[in-house]
Amino acid sequence: MLARSGRIASCLLLGIAVGAVGTVMHRSTPPWGLALGLAVVLAAGVFARAWEGWSGSLAFAAGWVGTVLALWQVGPGGDILVPALGGWGNVWILGGVVALGLPLMAPSRWFED
């Protein structure tokens, strides 16, 4: 039981890390920063699903969504990492949600040993 909770916590931390790095870097070199960020979200989501199943994938998604929503807010100095009216910001958030959903919708036989 302790090993399972550790894996779920690791998936949550992975979601936080991927969400933070992706949110900061998605506008770095348009469109390649965004494409790489979405590819990392998809790859990490597949990893979480293969490692711990649904619970790991949901923990990863919770970490990613929580981090992206926290960084979406206006900072104390008025800085914005994800502009509300910018096309890249909308693609990052909506594309990330789609990339999170794809591993959840994949058949479980893809992840069996």
C-alpha cells in the first residue's frame, strides 16, 4: 500500500513539474515550444497510466491542471504567463486537456504486462 501511494504521489509531482515547465516554456519558440510542451504532456500521461493505471493518470492530471491554473493567474507584478486572449495560451490549455484525456481513453490492454 505504501508503494502504491508513493507512485501516486510521484505521478502528482510529475504533473506539477510538467505543468510548470510547460506553462513557462510554451511560448518560447512558436510553434515548437508549444508542440514540445504538448508532446511532453502526452508522453508523461502515458507514462503515468502505464506505471500506476487510472489513479496515477488522474494524479498526474490533477497536478498538471492545478499548476497550469495557478500559473494562469496574474502575478503580483502584473506579469502574465498565459495570456487570456492569446492564441498560444488557449492552445496550451485546451491542447493540454486533450493530451491528458488521450491516455485515459486508451484501451487498458495497451498498458498490460
